[in-house]
Amino acid sequence: MTIGCIGTGAMGGAIMRAVCKKYDVSKIKVTDKNAAMGKAFAKETGATFVKTNKDLMDCDYIFLAVKPQFIYDVYKEVAGSISTKSVFISMAAGVKIEKLEMTFPEARFIRMMPNVCAQIGQAMTAVTYGSNITEAEAKTAIEILSSAGRVEVVPEKLMDCVTAVSGSGPAFVFMFIEAMADAAVRCGMPRAQAYTYAAQTVYGSAGMVLQGDKNPAALKDMVCSPAGTTIEGVAALEENGFRNAVIQAVTAACQRSIELGK
């Protein structure tokens, strides 16, 4: 099996670093319009850098790791070189399979939405695909993506929501960790230690949600002792619109994903 990737930026690079650790790098090709970036990635991972997008059209699975506005530019370069055996895996936010197939009429697509946590093998990735992708091809694609973390198949109608929750979500979590650390510094903790305490707290809390049998509300109640410190903090968060702010952030990101797909 051969794997190619067009684009080695933040998201494409994160996914492909994980893939390169699991699969034979002699079978992996990458390219990037920023040749210096692509060559640096190839040197780091052992993958083969190729000069043009056309040079990896013979791969079995081809990641399309470019921004939505550059998809047609890619097609103009590879038109006439696309093999019917190849499966394209697009991570262009908001761009539906129907639109991808209209832009690349010779190609077959799996649509995915990963997140930056792929950099440490902890991505939450959603995939969706149409009837022209076989179950065997879909299974292989999921196995490839599993190199970078957890993968789930979802109906395409949920992909904008996925983009907002897991795609954009890490930025919101990073802001929460930063705010927690700022508060810790305000209360007297050294900065480096504050980041460790805040980040490990988020990491452990997320683990309890994923591995346990209690929902987040029940887990929150478990920590809130009567007349204790935690319930005072929860009340302060509610007073300052914490939940509504998060809901509005995810909703805004979802709406932007919808707009990008038009």
C-alpha cells in the first residue's frame, strides 16, 4: 500500500507524522507548495518528498491536506492524472463530498475531520464516505487514521458539528488551560507549575469522562461538596456565563464551517 499527502502544514503534518511511525516510510510520499517545509518534513520522517502533486497520483491513498480555497488549484494540476484505484482523503473544513466530486470528477473521496491532537497520537477524527468507496477501502483508511488517535464514522450531516467540537475544540481547551494557569499564578503558583497542574487536571478529567460510566454533570456533582470550594467556583463560572460562552463558541465555529463549504 502506498500513501501520499498533499500539504504538510499543521494538520496534514500532524496526521502524516503519526502515519510515518506506523507504516513503511519508503511507501509514503509528500508534497507541499512550500518546498522547504515539505523537504524538512520528509527529512524528519523518512518519507519521500516529490516536487509536484502529480508525482503522487499513483498512490493508493492520497491525503488532501489543503485549505478549502486551494482545492481547485490542486485539481487544475492533477487533472488527467488521477487513477480510479486511488482513494482521496480530504480534510478540507466544510467541503462536502458532493462538492469534492464535482471539483475532482475522476476521483473518489473519504471526508475526514481530525484535530491537532494528532501530534501526540490523541486525535479525535471523524470520517464519512459515499457508496463509491468500498467497505474494505473505508476500513483501510480508518486503520491509517487510527495511527493518530481515535476514529469514528459519522453521517456527513454531522461533519460541520464535528469540525466545531473536535476540530476547533482544542483551541478552546488551550484557552481554558491558559486561564486556569493565570489564575494559579495570581494565587501564588509559579508559571511552569501552573501549566502542569492545569493541563494534567484537564487531561485526567477528560479520561474520567471517556473511561467511566458517569456523564460530565454527574462527575461535576461528585466534586462539589456542600458549602465547599468547588461549588463556589462553579457558581462564579455560571455567574460569568461560562457555559453560554462555550456553546456560542462551538456554534460560531459550526456556522463558519457551513460557510466554508458553500
